[in-house]
Amino acid sequence: MREWEEVSLRIVLHPEIPEDPQLCRQWNNLALQMERPEVFYTFEWAQAMQSAYHATLKPLLFLGYEGDELVGVASLATDADQENASFLAATTADYCDILSRPQLRTEFTDAVLAELARTPTSFLALANLPEDSATTGALRAAARRSHLRIFIRPAYLCAQVKLGCGEQRQQLQASFAGKKKLRRYLRAMEREGPVTFAHLQTYAEIMEALPGFVEAHVARFQATRRVSSLSTVERRVFLEELARRFSGTGAATLSILMIGNRPVAWNYGFRFHGSWFWYQPTFDSRQEENSPGYCLLSHIVVEACEMDGMNLIDLGLGAEGYKERFGNSTRQTLYATITKSRFGNLREIIRFRAASLLKRSPKVESTVRRLLGR
């Protein structure tokens, strides 16, 4: 652990995420002060990352204090040589950010980048940064002061279902509940047995259902000649850690659609601060013609409309077509790179421009991907 002063801000650097109940409370309180609080910003998420990926990630945690009050958290990780850094949760979180009250974001970000400039780290990649976060402007200002080069480009457009209020909410609920194809799919499944829905939130409940979810997810990806993230031990341990750390809080929620006693669709998701996250869904491929995943998501929207304090269904990263059909709003994420090297910065710009040009020509993009695959 190292400490230094930055004007009135005291910065503490940890090479790991400490198991500290007081830090947990302060950290999560700070997460709730963000412009849009997300479950990905929590202490529990960072701890789960550290536990599951300790063999490949080296945490680099910056904490900012004013007196004894925690006012900033930058949860980063480096590679083995400490040359490249990123958000600790970059590979698992749909949104990543530097935590602080918005009015302190620039000061804290400035302190973090100033210290990074004095370390062996020469390249910082910040993925899944919300465009509507104060961090975007803070990074640009801090990079200039530390004589670093920065490039920020668009990343993902996340579909969302805003529930609205009053009559708007009732109309949305009626729209989803009354869709003819939803009723048709449910009737088809009901020929095999009663269709029910469950939301599991305790560690014991989730752990009992998790093997079936994992098996279905892996099989679904294999059927489409892809590799499921749940094929790796680390990812499975990560989901188990989230279930354990959030157990009973309602944050981690494994939603299931069942025919009789047989699960046929799942979503490992999260309910947090008015948002229900559609995080990692899958379904039994044998029921594909009845679209159980569509039925589960429709049910979640209808149920969320009845819940006080629930404002949003976030469909997260990924450009699947069904998300566009469900969503009535979007949220843009950004990808920021910060480097000491002019050449490194130019390389990132060229990569982005080249990729953008390729996407304009699907035929050329397909050819390039095929050559890269070989």
C-alpha cells in the first residue's frame, strides 16, 4: 500500500482489493452517488473479479480520501509486466467507470493519471465507459495536464426498456403482456406442462440451479459454433462469487422459465437501484421454436412494471436483433485509450478508422475476417 497527497486529496494505492467491511460500506455508498449507479461499480463485483481471475489479473486500486471520507475509487488491473492497464471489471461489466461524486471526478481522475504517469504503465485502455458519465471530460482534462495522449471512440449502443410512469407504464405492460406471439408460445409450451417463472436470489438457490444454466449456455453456443464464456472455470467461479456476495440482497437474480419442473430459459441478471439487468441469458435449444428466452424477457418487463422503484430494464452490451425490438431507449458506451506514446495513440486511431471503413463494406469485412481466421 502506498500513500501520497494530491492537493487536499489523499491517494492510497493498493495492489489488491482488501477484505474490509468499512471499505465495502464506503465504496458502495460512493457507487450510489454516481450519475447512474450500476451493480458493476460495487465492492462485491470487484471482489468477485479478484477471486475468480487472480491467476491472470493484477489489481491496481486507487482510493481517494478527504480526511477519513472515501471520495474516489479507480479499480484497475495491469498485465504481468505492468505495462498495460485497464478497468478491473472490463471483461465482465457492461459499464465501467471511475467512482466519485461528479463534482470531484476531474480532481480524482487527475490524481490517478498523474500517478500512473510515474509508473511502468504506458498504455491504459478503459472499455465500456458510459458516454453520459462526467469521467469522459475528466479524462481529457487530466490527460492534458499529465502530458498523455488520449483517444476516445464510440463502443457499444446498449438497448434499454424505460418503464416510464403512470399511464405510460400501464400501456407498456399491456403491450408486452398482450402480444399474440407471446400467448402463442406460452400455449405451445403449456401442452407439455404448466409454465411458471421463478427469480432465485439466495446463494443456495442459485447454486442449485447454476449447473443447468451453465450446461444450457455451453450447449447453445456449441450449436451455433461458438464458444461460451462459461466454458472457462474462471467465469463459472465469478458467477458463483457474485451469488455468494450478493446472496439475499436481491442484487443477483437468476430468473428461470419452467415447463413443469424443467427449466427451459434462464437469465443470470441483477436488480440494482431501480434497474433490472438482462446480463447473461440462455435457453434450452430443444425449445427454440417456442422462443422461451423471448417469453422470459417479456415476463420480466411485465413484472418490472408492477414493482415500485423499478424504472428500467437494461439489455446491456451486444447487438442482438431482439434487443432492438424490445428497447425503447439506448445508452452509448465509449472506449478510451491513454498512452505516453504518440505512435501508440496514432495506432489506436488508425485501427478505429480502418475498422469503421471495413464495416461499411460487409463483403470486404468478411474477406478480412476470413484471412485473419486462417
